[in-house]
Amino acid sequence: MQLNQPLVSVGQLPVTLADLLAAATVLVLLLLISAVVFAWRAQRARGFESHESFRRTADLEYRLAELSGTLRSFAEQTQGAQINLAGAIDERLDQVSHRLGLSLADQANRTGQSLQQLHERLAVIDAAQQNIAALSSEMVSLKDILSNKQARGAYGQGRMEAIIRDGLPVDAYAFQATLSNGTRPDCLIRLPESDIKLVIDAKFPLEAFNALRLPGNEKTINQTRQRVRADVLKHVKDIADKYLIPGETHDTAILFVPSESIHADLLEHFDDLIQKAHRSRIIFASPNILMLLVQTLQAIIKDARMREQAGRIKEEVGCLLDDVTRLKERIVDLQKHFGAASTDLDKLSVSADRIARRGSRISSLDLKEANSEGEATMPRLARNG
């Protein structure tokens, strides 16, 4: 069968086999092109989806990385906070332990000191009990001492010396010192800022007082009281005649009574005797009164020494003020030198400024100008200079 042989006719146009084959080829091509287009579109759609999926995956990975970094930093911060918390807790525990140890040690020391003080007080109590037990036997010996005139004088002298030594400095008193009339009182106290000395006598007559304590009738007691008055007034007169020297000793002397009970008896039953002794400028002093007198003298001596030191300090302050005055004068001289130097520096600065201005004017000249201009300029510079 030939290709040009018509097979059918469409209307008036014949249709050959070649036309059918051409139409079939065109149809096949169209189908192929459509398939290719569809495949390309499908592939493009898949590529777009793949790209979108890749982008989403990358975004997800980025977010996961950020989340991982955040979690890692949070974990590191948490770990650091835990480490800091553990360190702070350890430090606080160490401080508490240290303070607790110091407190326990201090409490132990205080307890030990309290126990030691308790033992010392118990020892003092034991010693006091022993002293009380020995006091009865000492009273017997004291009675023997008071009955003996020489022993009585030594006893009163010893008590008086103990009180003086305990309360006054060594250079403030002297025992058994000799006065200008050759007499030797039991004690001389040097008064501060004066050459006058205070006399203390320790030989108080006690025989009549001891007799007064013995039992007897009213007549015997009155006789004994008269004896007390006579003995004491005689001793007061002896003190006033021997130890009250104008210009050398104080116009009042101290008669030391070694017993508080005897002094109380004097105040209670022999007021007239005390008044007569006062008119003779003799004062009776029991151990407590003598201690009070010594403390008063101690304060006076301390005040005198403080005034002496104050005088020395005043002298030193005066010397210091003189040094400060000289220093001020030297500072004024130095300021004058600095002022002169400052004036010279200001003058040098003015000269330097003038030289700089002249140099700038010279450097601004045009050396290539005509000689006539140069001749006209030089006199001007000279005038300006």
C-alpha cells in the first residue's frame, strides 16, 4: 500500500496514510512533550519540596543547636552555682566551726579562771581561818607587848612605819631623822614644794589605859582617868617642846595611837584631853586616820609632781613655739626667694615671647623681593623692634 493512496476522505479532502502517520507522529510528540513537562514539573515540585524540607531541617538543626547551647550554658551555670554554693557552705561551716572552737576555748579558759579564782578564794578562806585560830594566841602576846614600854614603842613604831611605807614614796619620809635641835622624832614627812616637815610620834602612853581596863571602884577609876590625862598631856607637851620648830617643822604634829579602841575611848571619855592637845597643835591619829592622812598626802605629792611635770611641759611647749616661729620666718624668706625667682621667670618668658614674635616676622619675609622693598622693610622692622 502506498503512502499517498487516500484511505478516507473528510469532506472533500482525502486523507492518506502519510497524513495519518504524520498526525500520529505529531500526537506522539505532543504526548512526549506533555510527559516531559509533567515530569519536569513533578521533578521541580519534588526539588522545591526537597529544598523546603532541607531548609526546615537546617532550621530545626539550628534551633536544636541553640537549644543545646542554651541547655549547655544552663548546665554550666547550674554547675558553677552549685560549686559556688558548695564553697560558700564550706566557708560558712569553717567560720562557724572556727567561731565555735574559739567560743569553746574562751569558755574553757573562763571556766579554768573561775576555778582558779575559786581555789584562790578557798585558799584565802583557809588562811583567814588559820589567822583567826592564831589570833587568840597573838592577843596574849599583844597584851605582853602593851605592858612593856619598850616593846609598846616598837609595836607602835612598826605599825606606823608599815602604814607610811605602804602609802608614800621613799623620798617623801624619813624614820628617826635628826632635827636641828638634836631631837629624833619617829617619822618626818617632807611636804611637797616646801622645806617644812611633818612630825609623827608613835610613843603613845598606854600604861594608864591598861590600868583603866582593870576592875575597880569608882574612886580607883577616877584616879586612873586622872593618870591618863596627866600622862597624855605630859607626852603632848614633850612633843610640842621638842618637835615643833618654826621654819623647820610643821606647826602641827601627829601623835599616833596604835589601837582603834583606845582612840575611841579618847573620843568618848576624854574630850577635854583632845581639846587641850588641839590647842597645843597635837592631833591624835588612829591607824585608820593615819591611813587617811597618808592618802591625802599622797594625792598632794602626786599633784605637786604633776604641776612640776606641767611646768616642764610648758617649757618644752615654749621651746617648740620658738622653733615654730623660726620655721615660719624661714618659710617667709623662702617664699621671698621663690617670688623673686618667679618674677625672673616671668621676665624670661616675656623675652622669649618677643624673640619668638621677631623670629616669626623674620621668617614671614619674602627674600626674593626687590632691594628697594627690602630697604623699605628693614627700617620698618627696626622701628617695630
